[in-house]
Amino acid sequence: MVQYVGVENMVRLIGSVGIESYLIGLAGYIEDDFRRWASFEKAPRVASHSADGVIELMPTSDGASYAFKYVNGHPKNTRSGLQTVTAFGVLSDVETGYPRLLSEMTLTTALRTAATSAVAARHLARKDAATMAIIGLGSQSEFQAFAFKALLGIRKLRVFDIDPLATAKFLANLGQHDFEIEVAASAQEVVLGADIITTVTADKLNATILSDNMIGAGVHINAVGGDCPGKTELQSDILLRADVFVEFPEQTRIEGEIQQMAADFPVTELWRVIMGEAAGRRGRDQITIFDSVGFATEDFSALRYLRDQVVGTDYFDEIDLLTEPEDPRNLFGLLGQTGPFPRSIPGIR
């Protein structure tokens, strides 16, 4: 039997633990796994692109456990009442190859993306950062707000979206959660006075959400929305003024903001900053960018954390995903027989 955490149980678990506590715990697992970066098999995700979106597989292993995530990104889905992103994931035992946990990962991906953003910001944003601007109030926005509140104490939010319904949704979801929220009339207005700027738009476009003249000294940019070829949010001139930090360069150069830049454009891997092998923020006026595209180790961390969270609870089901015949060599025997096997088979004594 395999443990299965579906959407209903994931909602129950978050409701029991509390979203901020869950994000804090998840961030700890993510940072721990960045600290053992060398232990992981790493490769860019396998992506199947179409005119409508992308379907991806994201695998990794630390030698003891193996994980993968299936995830899609289809920005047009919301027009027909569907999610832009859906996902599920598996955590397996390397020694036997047996899957141990199967889980929804739509909610889990939103949580791990936000937690990773906040982990990066703890190392890259100014320590006295107090205000965050969020541009794009879709499915990821509330998770980003809660992660930065839980891990950095950010409660002042300036927000903007071109869709008034998205703004209304965001305000309704966060209105009772101790945030101070100011709605801006434009992207140019929303960044005024912000210490951290999070861009998390959905459209698959080479867009200019932030232009160079909008970015002042000392800002940390959490660039989340650009996460596939042909999809960016920042004007390239900003990248030239900033220090850019990434998860896995081989993937980010294909999918991130730096896809706009030359192949030798300098970046720093986040794990090196976390380990103290590379500098993060060096001064108040430095502009830092976390060019976040999401990487398989973060999903590994999320599945590992979820597995540990459900131990001793009823927040999972057991499903018969695996065949388990009494004789492991007799798989056919599971199908049953209508009569006895013949006593002799021609040509066999």
C-alpha cells in the first residue's frame, strides 16, 4: 500500500497546523536540502511545450529517496474555469524502487514556491525590509504574502493587478490576517517605497512588468512569474544593474529572466549563499534579484516534509497502487484462474 495525500487531506492538514507554521517548517526543509546540494542528482526539467502551455516532469534523487513532480502551466485555463497550474508528485525509496508517498502538488507547489522565495529573501533582502509590493494577484499571490509574513515579518503590502476581480479576491482572502494592504493604480505606483518587489504574473509573454526606471537602490526583486521559455517580466537593463541569484543555472538560463541575457551572464547559485560560500547582500544600495523558476529539489523537500507531517495522523489514505502477490515471481497469479494449471505442458518435462 502507498500513502496518498489528496486535496481534501492537504486542506485539513494546513487547517490543523496553520499556514504560517506550515510555511516555516517547509522553509526549514527547503533550506536544509539546499545545504546538501551536492547530494542531489540535478538536471533541467523535462518539458513538453505547446501553444497553450507546458507540461513538465521534475525529477531528482539524493541517493536514498527519489522524487518527481508532474506539473502543467496553462495560463488560458482560467478563462474556462480551470486552474493555471495543477500537479501531483511521488516520493520513492531508492533501495527498492517502491513509491512510498503519492500526493497532490497543486497546493503544495504554491506553498513551496512561496517558502523558497522567502528563504531567498532572508539571505538577499535588507534586514530592515518592511514593505513588499506584489504585482500579479493570481493563485500564488496570497501564498507569497503569508510566506514573507511568516519568515520575514512583512506585514505592509502594496499590490497591483490589471484585473479588479483578482484584487478583490486577494483582499477578501487576506483581509482578516493582520496585513496592512494598499492597492495601487499601476505597476509604476505600486513599487514606490517598496523594499521587496514580487512579480508573479501568469501570461506566457516576454512582458515588461518592471522597467529599469522603476527600480531604486537597495531593492530586492523576487521574480517568480518568468518560469518558461518566452516568458519574462523584467526589462533586461535591470539585470545589468543587479546581482542575480538562481536555483540551478542550467534550467534558469532556459526559463528565467536571464534567458534574455548572454550565455555567460554572471549569476550566483542560491545554495552557495546559504552555505556561506558566496556573498548575498553586501550593502544597503545593492539591487538583488532572485530569478526563481522552481527546481526539483524544492519539490523533493516539500514531499519529504509532507511525509513527515502526516506520520501518526489521519491526513492520508492508503491506496493499492502496488501489486503484491504472495509469490513476487507470480504476477499473473493475481489475475486468478478458472481452472487448475495443466499437469503437463507440451515440450516441457
